[in-house]
Amino acid sequence: MWDIDWKSRADALIQSVLLSGADKAGIISSHEIVLDRSFREMCASNVCGNYGRCWMCPPDVGDIDILMNRLEGYNLVLVYQTIQEMKKSNDYDEMLQAGDIHNRIAQKLRSVFVEAGIQNALHIGAGGCRLCSICAKKLGQPCCHPKKAMPSLEAYGINVAKMAEAADMEYMGRQGSVHYFGAVFFNL
Ligand code: SF4
């Protein structure tokens, strides 16, 4: 636990997140997060193919009102972003690889917060949980890593574009790059 003032703690936390592989990181108030239930409809349209096929995606991740209410227990949000160059623009496999890299960084941040002495942080990632190569949900089995499984920002109804704006980050990647976001809700 750091024995220094709030600003120094926040700066140190951001530095640790950057050292863990994120390209950008910043802290915003949880009041700047915009929630929107309609993201669940997008999930239900199953463009990504994970609807009903991952324990951390809708509908299995849980009722959206319960998840939104859970966010109210936090006053701060560390927003982070990974930016990855793609050899071929909009190549699906490259986007999946970029998502895997992002989610590995997201898992590293769990220990960053623990080492910073911040308990009970809520880690939310990009897309569905990609911890296992095949989600146990597809095999009709319980989640293999319930303490590490990570839901998506959209599952919580978080408007990622507005969150990026609040954190002064570019939501859309320029041509040939892909941007992924994650957020850690916490109290200091
Ligand atoms: S940890 Fe594995 S089984 Fe659990 S939600 Fe994530 S991918 Fe699925």
C-alpha cells in the first residue's frame, strides 16, 4: 500500500498500467461513464458469435440492471487502451490476435491493482472473455476460472465511445490499426 498522496498514487497506478503493456491510460470519475441498455440488443444480434456461447457474455453474464448497479459502488475508473498495427486492414484473424494481446494485458492489471493495495477492483475488458481457447460454456461446463473471467464493457452497458472521450483517447483507430479498451472500476 502506498503511503503517499492521492495524486501520486494515481500517477503511479497509471505508470504501472502503461508498463504492463497498455498504450494509453487515464483515470476518470465514475460519474463520467455513460450507461446504455441498448448495447445488450447489439449483443443479442450476435455479430461477434459469442452471444450465449461465453459465460462472460450476455445473457449468461447476468441481468444488465444488476451489472449497472454494481458500478455504482465505485468512484473512479482507470481507462486503458491498446493500439495495435495491422498488416491487413480489417483482417479478422489479426483483430482476434490483437484482442488476445489486449486481454492478456487486462489480466496483468489484476496484479497491478493488488500490488497497489487496491482491493475489490472490478476489471472489465474488451469483447468476450478470451481466457480459455474454448469457453467452457460451449462445452456445457462451468467456468474454468471464475475469479479471472472478465466480462466486456458492452455487457455492462458502458458506452465505450463516450468513455474514450472522457479519458481523452481516440475511440476509432486510424486505418490500419485497431484500438481496444478496458476499464477498472475502483475506489481510492
Ligand atoms: S474463464 Fe474460460 S470458461 Fe470462464 S468465461 Fe472466460 S473463457 Fe469462459
